[in-house]
Amino acid sequence: MFKALMSQVRTIWTILQHSFTRAETVQYPEQKPYLAPRYRGRIVLTKDPDGEERCVACNLCAVACPVDCIALQQGVKEDGRWYPEFFRINFSRCIMCGMCEEACPTNAIQLTPDFEMCEYNRSSMVYEKEHLQIEGTGKYHDYNFYRVAGLAITGKDKGQAENEATPIDVKSLLP
Amino acid sequence: MTELGTISFGLLIIFAAVGGAAVLTWFERRLLGVWQDRYGPNRLGPFGVLQVAADMLKLLTKHDWVPPFADRLVFVFAPTAIVVAMLLGFAVVPFGPDLYVLDINIGLLFFLGMTSLAVYSVLLGGLASNNKYALLGGLRSAAQMVSYEVFMGLSLMGVVMLTGSFSMRDIVEAQRDVWYCVPQVLGLFTFMIAGIAESHRLPFDLPEAEHELTAGFHTEYGGMKFAMFMLGEYLGLILICCMITTLFFGGWLGPVLPPVVWFCLKVFALICFFVLLRAAIPRPRYDQLMSLGWKIMLPLTLFNLLLTGAIALWMEG
């Protein structure tokens, strides 16, 4: 009984000592917390170092998305590149899980540390391609999909990509 | 004091007590914040003090709703009872040598009676709500009050014995040499615990225990009726602190500063201590509460009573 009482007294003393500790609170709108570059916030579409859009409209992000908030349509440019004719993310559904970023083979879709995207209308939460596309390369500065991929586009034939051997004509007998 | 003076002073006390209780809602939250390493409401006005006004506005504009299954008359009456009883309790508190509404020779009994009346509010509120959580809350409060009222009164008898009077003024005057918190330390301890239980504040807030009973006896209440319950609770806190000050800490007595200032300072310090208890101590289980009341506090009080009586006789003889 006495021990229990002393335990209560010790609790009170411990709490009293907290009069002199600083509050842990981050007073948000005035005081912003530090967010790491890999924080999963608003989604952007990036461009490669040459200034061409990275997205090849492969639809992997839309497949990976657990809430089906990504919609896009593939188109083909004259030079053979694939690109999204439209690219739409419904952020009122997005759960910022980052699965799309993981699925993306060209590092085009990336999540940024910005989370302040409140709107008064639900329809304003639907971002089209022009809202998503940024000018920079995002987190991966040197990566250019068409430079490493074997796909032939205008100005780069098969076998001309980095670390790519020239294709072998299997129907020829010549060495 | 003249009759008019008494009435106007009484009105002043009512406004001061209600205003104090309102500010206390904000102050308690800030103080709890300090002890829990956060800020509490600090946005509205200087230090967030206008939070009181915002809360009040919100409660005032809420839909004043009585559930169709409730016992309408009792449901509406219950919240007023606690406020009225607690405010009446302030009548016997001496704020200074000449600052009191009522100095009756049974002041202490009057106070005990008024705090007991407040139980009806909780009990009837729980009963009239016609809701199982509310009923459980009311049930608990009834049992808690019965158990803790017993030694609440008895714990004060030591003070009465030493003073030889039930009048609050005489009790304060008798503490000129030494405050009763020294010879009556057991009485202070038991009265404080009974006081917390009586005003059902946090370590003993089993009637409302939001983790078990949603909100206990005031589950069905909203708007101003809910505000009345809260007001009554905070008034009860202030009243208990006033009583502890008067009975154990020498009331208005103190050097240099005017008596009223001393009284208010002591009450303020006690309120801070009660908030500290709320911040620090977890709520006991219901059977623990009961066994603490009957098996420990009551024998302790009786022992204190016996000891005080023996010493008083020995000093005389």
C-alpha cells in the first residue's frame, strides 16, 4: 500500500519536472517540418536531361496503382517515341503509396515532398498532364531511357544505345 | 455588511465563479499542455485565451436537443442542479475577514450538504437520458459519492474538533498560529482525495470515463446543457480548492499582501495542483476505487479522528 502510494508521488514528481521541458509540437503553418527528398507527396512527371518527356505511356503505373487513380493514353510520335496523349491523376483518390514510382521503368513519374494540395472543389484535385509535367529531371539527373533502351527511334538505331552490342543478323552465315 | 451589500457581493461572487470556471477550461488545457510537452490551445487571442469565447459561442449556437426517449423534465432539470448547488456552496466561503456572503454557525455542514446535492444532478442526468452508458455513469457516480461522502465529512471533523466551531470564519481565525495542514495532515490528505472524487475530476472521473462509457452520465447531453455540466464540474473544482484553502491552508491569512489576494493565490496554487494530478495519475478501476474508499481512506480518517481527539483531550488536560 505504501509502495503504491510512493509510486503515485513519484509519477506526480516526474510530470512536474516536465514543466521545464520544451514542447515537442511543430506549429505547422508557421513552422514547417523538414521533409526528406524521398518523402511521398504530390506526384510529378519529369523530363530527361535532354528536355524530352520521360514518360513512355507504358501503363505500368496505372496497373500498379492500388486505388486506380492514374489514367493515361498512349500515343506514338513521328520519331518512334511513345508518349502519353493524356495523363491524368485523381489526387482525391491517390494514397501517396509510391507504387507508381517503383513501377516506372523510365523514372518519369516521381513523388515530391509537397503535400499542401488542398482544394475547395473535388474536381480541382484531378491533375492533367500539364499540371503534372515539370521541366527538370527530378531525383534522377542523368537517366535517359532512350539512351539505354534497345528501341529504335529516329536518330538512334538498334545497337547504338549505351552498352549495347550491334545486332547480329542470325540469317547470315558470315562471321 | 448591509443587505444590499451582501446581495451585490453575492452576485459578484457568482459572476467571478462562473467566469473563473470558464477561464479554467482554457487554463487547464494550457497547463496540461505544459506537463505533456505540448502547447494546448494557443491560437486565438493572446496565449489562446479567446478560446474560451470561441468554445462558449460554439456551445451557445448548438442545437438544444432533447432525445425523444429521454425523460424530458428531469433531463432538462438535471444540469441546472449541479450549477445551482455548487454556486450555493460558494456562499459560505470566506474570501477575506469581511468578505463573505453568509457566515452561519454551520457553514461547513452547509458546504457538505451542497456538494452532496450536486450528486443528484449526475444521477438524474444519467437516469433521465435513458441510455445504458449514461445509466452506468449515473450508477457509478451514486456509488462513488456514497462511499467518498462518508469520509469526506469525517475528515473535516478533526478541523472542527481543533477549532470547536463549524463556522468558516472561526476556522480561519483559529489558524493564526499554525495552519491546519500541519496538525491535520491526514485530514488534508483524505479530504483532498474525497474532494477530487466529489467533483469527479480526473483520477476519479469514473462517472464519465470516456474510454469505457463514451461520456458517462452526459452522453446524451449537448449544447448549453452539456456546458452546464462542465460549468458545474469546474465550479466544483474551484469550490473544493476554496474549501481546502479555508480549512487547511489558513484561508485569507498571510503577511504583507491583502487577505483576498492571499486567498486567491492559495486557491490558484491548489487548482494547479489538481490539474497536475489530472496530468499525472491514471484512472483506477472501479472496484479499486471502491476498495480504496472503504478499506483504506475510511479507516485512515477514523484513525485521524481518534488521534486528533486524543491529542485535543491531552492538550486540555
